[in-house]
Amino acid sequence: MKEKEKSLFDIFNRTLVKATKDIIDAVEKSNRVVKDTVANDRFKQHEILDRVYLIQDMFSRYVEGSEDVVQADPEFTAAAAKVSDALGEFYQLLGKRFI
């Protein structure tokens, strides 16, 4: 891998790792605040489910599915799959809790 490509990969990889950690942190935080009245607001629950779905769909279509960039590199493909899986797990967790 060329130095510039490696640098871009490192930036991309750090971004994906941070996003995954942020999702995990959000899940842990949601476990603590679910008893809060805001967390029990049906409209807000629907809104967060919808937003997570939109983020996951856009990530899957436009980042993970990018054939000329992400799909062309096995490391990018694996890292993007982890983010996509984490978003899917977060969506499922919210759905189980709210529906």
C-alpha cells in the first residue's frame, strides 16, 4: 500500500473505530436513561429509530456499498461491515426496548 493510501486508510480506520465506540457508548447510555421520561416518550422513540435507520441505510448504500473505494479494498470492506453491523445491532436494541 502506498504511503498516501496508508495514511488515508489510517484516517478512515480511526474514524470507523471512533464511530463504533460512539455507538457502543450510546447504547450503554441508553441503558441508563431508558427510565427517564424523555426516553419513554413514544414520539421521540419513533424519531430515534427512524434516524438510526436512515443513518444505517445511507452508510450501507453510499459508504459500505461504494464499489470503487470501499469494496475495492478488503480492509475497508471489513471495517465498513463492522460499522454497518454495529448500527444494525443498535437499531435492533432500540426496537426491542421501544416497541
